[in-house]
Amino acid sequence: MWIDGAAVEAASGATYDDVDPASGSVFAQIARGAAADVDRAVGAARRAFDDGPWPRSSAGDRAKVLRRLAELLLAERDELARLESRDAGKPYRETAERDVPRAADNCAFFAGAIEQREQSAFFERKPFLGAQREIASIVRDEPVGVCALLTPWNSPLMQATWKIAPAIAAGNTCVLKPSELTPLSTLRLAELCTQAGVPNGVVNVVTGFGPEVGAPLVADPRVDAVAFTGSEPTGIAINTAAAPGLKKVTLELGGKSANVVFDDADLELAVEGSVLAMFRHSGQVCLAGTRLYVQSRIYERFLARYLERVGALRVGDPQSHASDLGPLITAQHRERVERFCAQADADGVEALLRGTRPSDPALAGGNYLGPTIFAPRDESQTIAREEVFGPVLSVFRFDTLDEVVRRANATRFGLSAYAWTANVATGLRFAQAVRAGMCWINGYFLRDLRQPFGGVGMSGLGREGGRWSLDFFTEPKLVCIAY
Ligand code: NAD
């Protein structure tokens, strides 16, 4: 782990195995943190906040450090992309072309954002104690303090920078707990932070399991704010644990997003976009469009083309440029996904495509699973209701805009939604009526870092991105002067 600017073992000396999802072999030993390590890391972060130079430095100086960090990440793009691909089982094509560059962009973006962030002042004239007085009110953006940052395994480096960059840009210090399944790129990131000039204690990383590290970290009274990305049940547990201390909390949780294809859509674009929205990283993406709604008039034609495209996706070694779908994160997770499929079978749901474990002996050690497509009766069936977080799609037929809005909203989640249509009015009507934090029309995850990211309902609490991240990682202090 990384505490106070140095690589350290767990206080207990314990370690655990980091397993390569593509082969099932152990390829790293990771320090297994516990409460004593959380105590050490939060202590370092607290000292760095209360007495250290970072919260007292200028926005411009912090921005310089973040820009250096962005450069260091890009200089190591290939090594980091290989490491991330190996640890998370994510296709190297994606980690090299998207995740690592995006991690660098996050750092450079929040460097600019903090430099350009405006603070406000108000001037007025008011009577006070028998005289008219000038009043100058200044609103100072101050850092919140020590921030606990908790990240999942599906995009570890991207997620870590998405939280660390705004937290430290605003002058906070932090303790990050990466997923126990994918800690490696985050540990390297912490080293690069120090190399870029982040003072000791400002960025700390404690590795280990949720109940052993995450829980004491969230509950620690010296922690002022908690930013979490992960699953719905963990998000609820974290919100509950943070409540007694009235800590600031953001939660970015799961989804069961509707992807709606209207009958006037550009068919090829909608097919390609819908395949990407569902099967990128084998469906292990919070934004995955896991409920596909196709308007009746084009249902057969669209589905024939869609099945053809999905059938052509190549399942294989994530390090190979030829692979579209790598392995699932763990053997247990693949079994969980398979149990969802078995439940759908038991519920009598028709399978339009059945994904299997590949027969190629070269892939036998990995957690590979091909794409599955079900046609559930309605949204109440388990397969259409729960977040499977694997390559499993539910497809439905619909007739009208009102019907599809009602059905898209028949979920407790509300992360994202997608609509494919040639009619601007149809797209906007859908976007206005759908209950989701984000809606893309004729696109998937087209992202501008200035925009808000997050969901409603059980998909989360609060927003990240642009000024929303900086609002979370700052407290406005009013200073009022009468003269
Ligand atoms: P998870 O909830 O199991 O774990 C997330 C993190 O929380 C890990 O670091 C884990 O160790 C830690 N944790 C577990 N129990 C804890 C506890 N009791 N107290 C504190 N920390 C604890 O999620 P996961 O399986 O790693 O990730 C997949 C989930 O993340 C999916 O539900 C996915 O939708 C979601 N996700 C959401 C977004 C988003 O931005 N909305 C992005 C990516 C992933």
C-alpha cells in the first residue's frame, strides 16, 4: 500500500493473491490492509491537511502538479494499459486507447477547472446598529478535509483519477481504497503522484477488502467526506455508515439502463451503438444498456442484424488486439452471471442467443463467457430487473413512445438511457420523460468532462464531473465585512 509518500506492508504483514482473470493464475501478492493500516493512512492524511503545505498552496501550484501527473501517466501509457488489462481482464485495446488517456485527461481537466473556478463576492448597503453600512461578502471555496475515496474494479485507474484529481485540485488530502480485485494501477498512480510533486500524506492508498479496509475508513471520525463508486448494496451500507458523522457522501452505483430504438432510426448506427452500449467490457459497465427496446415495425429486421453483429464478437485474451470480450473479473462473478441465466431459464424466459464458456483449451483457465440475449415477458422478471454486470441482454418489443417511457422507467435504478431516432422531437420527448441522470440520443457515452455524471433513484446520490466534483470537494465559507 502507499502511506505518507512511501510503499509499505500491512501492519500485520498479511497479504492476499491477485489473480489474473484471463488465466486464473496468481500474479501478484497484495498487502492485506486492516483497521491499523486505515488508522495510519487517515493519520497521515489528517496531518497533511491540518499542518501540511497542500491545502495552503495556490490553485495554480496544485494545477501544475496535476498537469505533471497527466504527463507521467501518458509517458507510461503502454505499461499502465498492460497492467490494467491484466488485472481487470479488460481488452488492452480499451485500456490503451481509452482508460489511460482518460486518466491523464482527468488530471489535466481538473488542473484547468480549479484554476478557472470563480469565487464570488457580494456588495450591498444595509442598516446595522443605527447606521447605514457597506457590506462586502466574500464566499471562499475551502477544501473539505480528509476524503475517503472508494473505487470498483471495472475501470480502476480511470475511477481513481476521477476522484483523486478533483479532490486534490481543491486542496484536500485523501485515502483511496481500490477494489481488492484490481489494486495495481492505483498503486502505481500513487507513486506517480509523489513523482509529480504531490506532498507526502496527500494521496494514500490502502489495499484490501471492503469490510476490513473500506468499512473502518468510512467510519473513521477524522474523515470528512466519502466519494464511492460501486454496487447498490455497498452504497447503501456506506451511506448508513457515514450518516452518524453527517459526512458528505457521493454514491455512483449500478444501473439497468434502457436502450430504445425507434423505427425511424439509422439502423446500422443503432445496431453498432447498441452492441457497444451493451457488450463493452463484457457488460461489466455501470452505464450498460442492458434493456433493449425495439419498436415493432423494425423489430425482426433490427434483431436479425443485431444478432449477426453480436455473433461476430470475439471472446478471447484481453491482451490481444483481436479480442472484443475479455474474461469476467472472477470465477465467482462468472458463476453469479450464469446463475442469473439459469434463473431466467427457470422463469421460462426465451433465450435468443445463449452465451457459453468457450471450448478453446487456451482459454480454459480464464473466466470467459459469450454474450447471451433473453426476451423476457416484462420488466418484473429477475433477468430484466437486476443488474447482472455481465454479457447478458434483455430485449423487448414496443409500440409507442408513451409505452416505452413507462417501461424504461419501470426500474428502481436511474443511471443512463439511450434513444436512437431520426426525429429530434421524439428523442427529446423521451429524454425529458425518462427517469435517469444521463440520456444519450444517437450516441453512447459521448463525454465532456465538464458535464455532470451520475444517476437518480438507486443509481446514486450526487453528481461527479466538472463543477459538480469541485462543489463536492469544497465547502463554501461566507466571510462578511461591514464598514
Ligand atoms: P462493490 O460495491 O462490491 O465494491 C466497490 C468498492 O467498495 C470496493 O473497493 C470494495 O472493496 C468496497 N467495499 C465493499 N464493501 C464495503 C463496505 N462494507 N464498506 C466500505 N467499502 C466496501 O462494487 P464492485 O463489484 O467493485 O463494482 C461493480 C459495481 O460498481 C456495479 O454495481 C457497477 O454498476 C458499479 N459502478 C458504478 C459506476 C458509476 O459511476 N455509477 C461506475 C463503475 C461501476
